Amino acid sequence: MKIIDVAEFYSVNGGGVRTYIGHKLAAGAQLGCQTVIIAPGPEDRREEANGGVIYWVKSPRIPLDHRYHLFTRSAPIHQILDEERPQVVEGSSPWLGGWAAAKWRGKAARALFIHQDPTSSYPRTLLGPKLGFDRVDRLLGWFWSYLRALSDRFDTTVVASQWLARRLEHYGLRSPSVIPLGISKLDFHGVEPCAETRAAMAKACGLEDPSTPILIAISRHHPEKFVGTMLSGFEAASRHRPIGLFLLGDGPLRARVERRAAGIPGVHVAGQVDDRALLARYMASADAMIHGGGFETYGLVVAEALCSGLPLIVPESGGAGELADTAYSETYRVGDADGCSQAILRLLDRDPALLRAAARAAGEQVPTFDDHFRSLFDLYERTAQGSKKVRQKPLGSEWVSGTTGTYPVPG
């Protein structure tokens, strides 16, 4: 089976999508699926990568984030599809990339993979705190009509969480198939806290005592990640007890984040860390993960934190909230800095050994990338064989089926 993913949000300088595509190409090679990616980039180019193929289509940059490009023409996408003749075409964008996949005249099965809620990246993020998130949703009724029209052109629509599936069904998209994302557990599982790493983190945060609780955050510096909420929540909590915040990541708001963090004692902005072994040591050596994004589909870094045995301080909504559980988490309303502060203090008042044990137990249940892609490719194979609007387990179920078994959805 040959699968072509028209991946409009893929970039060599990206974060989660780049990681996901890399694993997708490798999984396709391992499972006997020819996997081809069509992505927008600075030039037209074909390259082989991780056992698959990537076609770059020359496209303009996104003004707000120059690491990414957007398709502007369907013709070059259709030309590649004509030449490659796949059995399955996956559209992973609600914009031109998705429509190009839907309108191609070939006979392949079509799957729309909705990796994120498009209304949350900017409209809900920017307007929600002032107008209210429900009101913003009502104002965006036209967009849900648009997304329904796009989804109806595909044989199946795929999402990575029960949370997003319920949200899409609420707005009229029919029976999304839930295939939870996975992580590379080997990068984090079994990594023990490192005293030297811990001391370096404490020093970077300006903490005299390395035993002072250290929170770690891994986040793209973008409005939808609510980094400002985390910083304000941390600042308020730090007035009640000594704490450190070790913040990893990069993005268009990096300069603003650094300016804000400079005025908060205990915060260190460490930038992007691509060394997975070092990242695993950072996570294992911290005391808890704090997260701001409340509209993410799955929450990859939150799942990785669980595999590192980290308790969670996360929004109650989105993929992060879906991975949370009272046994190892404290939650707050997305965008609520005061609620974030209270959640930090509640977690730090709890028994750290019990929290870590519960987090590690939850981490054992997190699916791997292999689990995810086996289930995804199995769905695509059944869809290619003629099954329309394939259903997974009912949305009320606590379990999601896959080709290698069933996986619990924490929380």
C-alpha cells in the first residue's frame, strides 16, 4: 500500500509535526507501506528520508512564523499524485493542502487527519480570554460549515484524541476515527534523575538550594501555548514558596517570553534542545511538568513527561487535560493565571513519591509511535478496501482499539 500525506504543516525546523513525520516515514518502511510526504517548502525538491520520500513544493512562508510555508497551488500537488499513484491520500490540513487532496481525480481512498482544532490556534487563543471561548465558537459557525464540507469529501476523518472527536461531532462532523498519537518511549523510559543535571538546572534558575522544587515546561513560544499564563501563574506561586521554572522551546514569541521571564526570579529560558538524551535527563531531574496549551489534540510532551515519571500541572481541556488524572495531576482553566498558580501550590503540597509513582504507572499506558501507526495504517488499508466512514469504538468508551490491542485513554 502506498500512502501519500499532503502535509501542509511540516517543516524541517518545526517541532511536533517534524517528529511525527519522521516516525511516520520510518514506520511505513518497517510495516511495508510506501510512505510519501508532500510538503510546502522554500524550493521544489525530492529527497529520500527515513525509508520514505518527501516532495517539497515551492511555497511562500507564513508571515507570523517563517519556519513554515503554506501551499498556494493545487497543480504541483496533483502532478506528484498523478506520478506516484497512491492507494490512500491523506490530507492533514484544513486549508489548500486538504482541498488539494480531496479534489485530486485519482481513485485513491481519502483520509482527512485533523491534527489540531484550527479555531484554537488564533481565534480562540486571541479572542477567548476577552469574549469567552463559547462565544468565539458561536462566532465561528461559518468555519464549522466549511470544515464539514471538506470532511464530507473524504472517506474517513481521523483525530488523535477523544476530546477533539467530541468537539468535531458537536459541530456536525460525522464519526471521526480516534487513533491516539504515540511517543518514543525509549527516549524517556527508565531515565533516572541526575544530580549533576539537577544542580545545573537549579543554578540556571538562580536557586541556591538544588532541592528547591523545579518545574519544567517544554513549549513552542506561540500564542496558542499560553506561555504567558504559565509565567504569571509561576510568579504568583513563587511568592508563597521558593520554586524554579526551567523553560525549554522556541518560537515567534521568544523575545517577548525572554523579556517577561527576565522580571521573574527563578525562571530560566533555556531555548530549544534537540538532544533527546539531554532532554530526557532534564525531564527526569525536574519535579513536575507545567503546561499552558489547552487546545492541543494530544499533548506529546505531556505524554513524554508521564514516561519520565513527572506529575502534571496542565489545563483541564485539550489533549493535555485528557492525559491528566487526579492521581498525578492538578488542573486549571486554560488562560487562567490565578488558577495555574493555585494548581502549582496544590501539587507541591502533595507527596512527591506518590505523585511520581502514579505518573510512571500512567506512562506505562501511553501508546508508542509503533502502536499509533499500526492502527492508522490498518484503518487506511480497510478504507482503501472500500469501507466508508470507518468507526472506532464509541466516543463514550474508555478504550480505543488498534491493531496491536486496546489502549486506555488516561483521565
